Amino acid sequence: MNDQFSCVNSIAAGSCAADGSGEEASSRREFLRLSASLVGATAAAPVFSGIAQAQGDDAELARVLGERRILIKGGVVLSLDRQIGDFAQADVLVEDGKIREVRPGLAAADAAVVDATNRIVIPGFVDTHHHFYQGILRNILSNGLLNPDYQRDIAGTLTAVYQPDDVYAGELVTALGMIDHGTTTAVDTSQVQHTPEHTDAGIRALQESGLRVVYAFSRGTGPAAQYPQDVMRLASTTFSSKDQLLTLALGATLDEGIFRVAREAGVPTVSHGVNNNTEPALFTLDRAGLLRPGDEYIHCNHMSDAAWKLIKDSGGHVSLAVPIEMAMGHGLPPIQDALDHGMRPSLSSDVDVTMAQDPFTLMRAAFTLQRLGVLQRARAGAQNLPGLLTCRDVLEFATVEGARCTGLERKVGTLTPSKDADIVLLKADRLNVWPLNNAPGAVVNLMNPSNVDTVFIAGRARKWRGNLVGVDVPRVLRLVAEARDGVVRRSGFRVDLLG
């Protein structure tokens, strides 16, 4: 290997000298210097130059940002509300941040008009489980497994040395990346609450991003950690209002004491790592009367029929991180198990230390895996097979079911009048999609983040014609590189740029 990168990731941490001595430490410093220079060069490259100026001079964007009424006109509209319907061509009227009307032939003389010709107009995607703070560690564990690699290197070695500024940078770049990909709502299971200052830094980044987030306050490490009790402070301060983009939950293991705190705080639980090994604790919680409608259960691999029935009967929702579960060894993603027990799952990206956070990856993985399972059973001669998922089904998992899982179905998830205007415009007139013959199929099976043209959250344009609005991208890249460098240096972790 190139000697500039001799101090690189073997997945085991700690063999690089952290005090700056020796050839390995020198090589690592060179790696950090080179990677920082790469980010600096990217920040100065033409892809970012002039974006802020161009947006400032864009009269159409200025009017969209300034008017209380916005008319999205002439797009293929997938409302995903079966009462409203879908349209080969229709308009969406937004007023004061909410959807006012959806139908063809709308007119509003005082509205800012957004031309949606050759665009597919959909509700914003909902990602129901992501570790936001890890944004500064993207693809640092590309080939890792949940055990021992992730637990040792990410949850342990690297997370332990995070400072509040690192949390801010990770949360910010993740949230902006989600908006860039068309995700308008997400659940943040950050697990880096080492101190209240760490918690507040992450929340500040989320507030600045403009993303709609369910903040699942989670555990941290060290003597200053205030988990789970600090959820009470958050409930009475930052999250005291329901009329905001951020709402509160409690990230939980299936522990009776933690669930009691959630019930006292009046917030739902977001339970991580639910599977066949932990399901006895689920029954204990049920006997204690601590399960509530709206609680979220993540992964749910290889669970018994009784556990599935309990989650459904208690009003719980499930979040499946299909690509990560397959790649990192969680087990077979239980899409068919959920469907067989009358539950339609939501989708989540989990960790981008290993894999992409974009919703298109999630949808395609769910679509192909479920169909593979059914078709393999058919090939083996099985009878009475379940139905094959359609592209529309999977699109609903990523929107409608995500909204239900987050408890925000009255606000988002469909293009329904009176709901908040979380709306995404997808470019269909691109070489990877055109000609358009089936809109749900194009979204699920053909598109990728480059097709995300415009994103509205609560009626405000957060991405416009391919660029994030009001974001100093070079600043974000710089903050992220500096935070990554600091965490890697303090932890002694070995990074392999070329491996």
C-alpha cells in the first residue's frame, strides 16, 4: 500500500500512536493533511462556486421564499392519499406552510408559481432511524459487521471521544444530506449524549438544518451523562411546543426503568436492536403495562409470532434498515414477517458509517428482497404464497408508513389538504429516467438522489433546482473535516482511504 496511508484502518483501533510519535503517527498525520486538503479543494471547486450568489439572484426562488401562497403547477402528482388520488398532471396549492388543495387546473393569482413540468411531485421521504452524529464518520467502516466491528469501533472507540462541536458537525451534515436526498422527516437515534452540552449541540444543528426530526434522546458514556433523566429537561424546554419541526422521543433498550421514564415524560420510545434475543424483555414490559401506541421498534429480526402480535396489539410500529441488516449481520430483514402479521413497515438507513442514507437505496432493497423471498418459495413449489410488493407499496413504506411510525401522520406522509407542505419534486426528464412510463416505478426502481430537484419542508424551500437553499456548503465541509480529524486523532482509530 502507498506509504502515505500506512497508518490505516484494519478495523482494530489503537495501534497508531496517539501522541504524534513514530512512523505510523507521521503517516496518519499525512493522511489527515491530505484528506483535509481534498475537502478544501472540493470546497473551492466550481461545483460550489456561485451557488449562494445564483440563489440570491434567482427571482423565482426569492418570490417562493417571500410569498405565503405557492402553486406547484403541472407535475405528475402522487398524493399517496387514496381519497385524494394520483394525477398524471395536477397542481398543489400551498398556503402558510400547509397544503391547501390538490387537483388539476388550480389557479391562484397571488401565489408564487413553481413549474413542475416533467417533475414527479410526492410527499417528502421519512427515514425512521438514523444515527445522525455519525455523519463525520461516513463510510469509515465500509466492510464492517455489527459485531464486533461496529460495537467496538464506532459505538465504542470513536463515539467515546466526541466533543460537542463534533456532535454539531455530524448532526448538521447528516440533516443537510437528508434534505439533499429528498428526506424531509427523520428519527435521530444519536447515542452520543455524553453530557447535556453534547445533547444541546446536536439539537442546535438540527434546528439550523430545517429538517423535521423526531429526536430520540439516547444514551451516552462517561460520568457526566444524564441519560435517561435529562429527557425531562428537554421535554419542558426545547420540546415544550408541539408546533415546531423537532419533536421528542426517548431512545431505549427494552428496559423497564427506561420505559418508566418515557411514560413519565409523556414521550414515545424508540427501541433499538429488538430481535429474538431481546423479546423476553418485551413481554416483561407488557406485563408491567409500559407499552404504548406509537412506540417504535427497530430491526425486529427473527422474532416469534407472539412478539409480532404483541407489537401490533400494543399499537407499536416497526422500522426496518434493510440494506444495513443484510450487510452488517443483524439477520434477515423481516419484511415478510411484518406483512404476514398485518404490519406495514417503515424504512430506515441506520448508519452511513457503512452504507448510503438515501431513500432510493432503502426502497430498492426492500422491493427486491421481498420479491426474491416470495419468488424463491414459488420456485421451490410452495403454495399459498404472499403477494409481491409493488413499487407503490414500497413508496408508501418510505412516506406514509414512516409518518405513522413517527407519530406525525396528521402532519406529513401524504399530499393531503391541511397537512404540512413537506413536498419533493423529482426530475423525470433525465437520462436515467426518461421517457416516463410509470411514475411509482420510476421513483423506486430508477431514480437516485441526483433526481431530487426541489424540497419543501413546512412550505419552505430547503432545496431549489438542485441546490440547498441558504447553506454555506464550504463551511459545512470544513467543519466536518475538522471534526472527523479530531475524533480520529483522539481515538487512535486507523483510517484506510484506499482500502
